[in-house]
Amino acid sequence: MGALHEGHLSLVRNARDRCDRLVVSIFVNPSQFGPDEDFDDYPRELAKDMDLLQQEGVDVLFSPRRDQIYRDGHQTRVSLHQLTAPLCGLNRPDHFAGVTTIVAILLQIIQPNTVYLGRKDYQQFRIIERMVQDLFIPTEVVGLPTIRERDGLALSSRNANLSEQGRKRANSIIRGLQNAKDAFSNGTTSVDTLRNIIASEVKKRCDAVHYIAIVDKKTLQPIDNVNRPAVMAVAALIEGVRLIDNLEIEPIQ
Amino acid sequence: MGALHEGHLSLVRNARDRCDRLVVSIFVNPSQFGPDEDFDDYPRELAKDMDLLQQEGVDVLFSPRRDQIYRDGHQTRVSLHQLTAPLCGLNRPDHFAGVTTIVAILLQIIQPNTVYLGRKDYQQFRIIERMVQDLFIPTEVVGLPTIRERDGLALSSRNANLSEQGRKRANSIIRGLQNAKDAFSNGTTSVDTLRNIIASEVKKRCDAVHYIAIVDKKTLQPIDNVNRPAVMAVAALIEGVRLIDNLEIEPIQ
């Protein structure tokens, strides 16, 4: 969706190393924003983005107009009914159908061998991976690690909408997650206990918490005990800006 | 879905003339049948179908098992929300989401330049045409004319489930449609009048009528007067067998 930061550029560099032809799409997709969400306020910096992509040696920037994608009479939706229900699906009920529809369209237009996604949007990554598998879209889905500020805050275009004071509070999410990961490394596997560890940081410093969840990393279904690969995920509001982050954890076999 | 008849073979011959490589899919798709519909009774004649396709010079028959298409955890649906609502959508609410999902999957697996569909399933043809357009699937959609018995009955795999007596009554659908088309050619453009002409044949001879509709041929929305290209479509039951047929009509400009 543009307003590129080092997280996006890390995807670009990884893809640049591995691909003959590299296409980047920038499209602030209206159908994935709810009626009360920040579509109008979402940062848009196309001229700056173009410079950055040129410096990274991107071959093609695909930045269509809204009416070129959603043409007169458009009415087709691609949706998933399990992976989209928990986590961000609770607060953003139609969000992921908007995401899967636009990603299906972009994959059809661009026909890439491989698509590179960030794991910061973890649920989105798992949903797109599943959609590609279910529809037999001939594209490999690669999820790459989250890129962070020095204090650990996950890079996000939305961080630009935080005040200096809000920015300082924003690292509470990764601090909570990291504390839980440390506890897990030291033998704590109870999801209740790990959630409380995360909550004690996040609830203290964020204005509202949408969810703190520890779920199976593939199905995103709730678990009681981290006895399989899992992801710990948080969504919280600071100054009206919705921030998400996650860490994967996995028992040593 | 197999149980091939001359309607299917007409598609095959048209495609054979126009294409270098010709793939036919046969898959009785469970997700397009409702819970009380005829999935179990749908005719299946794969060995005979293979012979017929070999005689026609088909290059590849793609006939996957159900669990090869709908794999563990499958949850993705492709759906349209306008074209699917009227006509057959009234009696078969989830039917077309099953159709569009399987067709999207088949197009991804086979990646054809062109897909050939019959116009007997007129609504299905328009829905698939729209889906391909909306998702930018790089396939051309071609709809070919309905093939008929000598008495006009549209060929359908389901005709095999009619008794001799039911078979005789089944041509009332095309007779009603043809009478209306003749009236239209003679200047009748009122949809009410044309529908009554169709109904007087169909209601007399069929066991139940699901719909008799005259709609815009692209949007499938109701019209009062045939002042634009339209389609007259009927669905009716004979001996529990659901039969559909249609004729296109168009004002002379």
C-alpha cells in the first residue's frame, strides 16, 4: 500500500537477490478498509516511493488507479471463512475479504513466480498462503521477518501517525511479546500465563487492546499450551492508531 | 461434470478447431450441489466419456479426485453477489459460489487461453464471464449455442433421469420460449405478455415452475420491456428433474 519503510525495502532487497524481474505493487485498496477506518488518512507518498524503488533496482512499479481495478459492475469476492475469523477478523470483519480479493487480482495481473510478504501482518500472510494453495494459484508465497526500530517497534506505515509521546509508548507491544518469549524459553508453556505477561506491558501503556492471542501458527486456532509451533499476536490502539505485532514460538523437539 | 452428450461434444469440436492443445475437465463438483440436490444421482459415465473424448482428439482429460481439489483445510470461496441472486440463485442459494470456486480453481490449474462454455447454463456463463473479468484471470470466455434434440429439448445430462412420458413433456419449455420469441419478432415487447406466453406452455406440462424470467442479458436484472438485448429463461421440474433453458432476444436497432 505504499508509504514505504525499511520493512518494505527489506522485502524488495530479498526479492531483488532472488528474482530476474521484480514488480512492486502500490495500491491503497479501498475494499480492505472498514467504513470507520483510516482509508482517507492512510499515508500516501508515491513520488518518494518511486525514488526508493528505483534506487533498489525494481523493474516495474504497478500502481493502478482504483477504477482500473474495480471496474463498472465489479462484484467478485475471494474470501476465506476460518483463518479470517479470529484476531484482526474480530475487529475488522470484512478486512480480509478485501485483502484476499485484491491480492488474487494482483497475482492474476502480474503472474509472479513468487510473492514476498512481511510477517508483521502475520494473519494476512497465513491467509494469503492458504488462498494461493486452495485456488492453486501458481505462485510461491514467501513470508519474511518483521523489520524493527532500535527499540523493537515493528515498522509500519501507520507509525507516522503517532505523536512523539505515542511513539515512546508503542514499544510496549514488542516488550510484552519479548518478555513472553523469554518466559517460554525458560519453560513457561501455559497460554494463560504467557498472555498475562504480554498484557502486563501492553495494558499499562496502550490506550486500548484489541486482542492478545497465542494460537496455532498455521490454523490460527486457540491453544491452551504451547506444545506445537505457535504465534503470539497483539493488536492495540495508541492515539487512535491501530498497531499490530507478533512473535513466533516453537517447542524444541 | 461428465456424462457427455452432443452439447458437450459440440464445445469440444469448436475448441478442437481453434486450439493447439485441448483440455477437458470432468469433475462432479460437490460444492455446487445443495444438501437436498442430486449430487449422488448425478450421472457418472467416466469410461464412456473417455472414449468419446479420445474420438474427438482431446489432448488431456483432467479428472481429479475430490480430495485432490478440496484438500485438508480448504476454506477459500470465490463468490459474486449480484449476478448470482436472481433466476437459479433463488432456488439454489449457494450453487453459484460452488461453481465459481471450482471454475477459478480449474482455470488456475489448467491456465487455458480460452475456456468454452455452453449457453444452456446461461446464468453460469454470464457469472463466469464476470468472474474472469473481475479477477483479471488471463483467459478468454467463449459461450457457445445450446444443442437440442429434434423436438427442441436442450441437451442435458439430467435428461437421462426422465421417464419416456416425462421426456415427452420436457419440450414444453422450449416451445414456450419459442412461442414468446415468435411473438417478440412480431412486435410484442411487453415482458408481462411474453412471460404469459411462456407460462401457458410450461405450467400446463411441467410439474412445477421455479421461474420464468426475462432479464437484461448482461446484468440479469429484471426489465419491463424488451428494448435492449435480453434473455428469456425458464427453470422447471418434471419428475423431480430440474430442467433449464433459455433464448436470447434482441431488438433490431
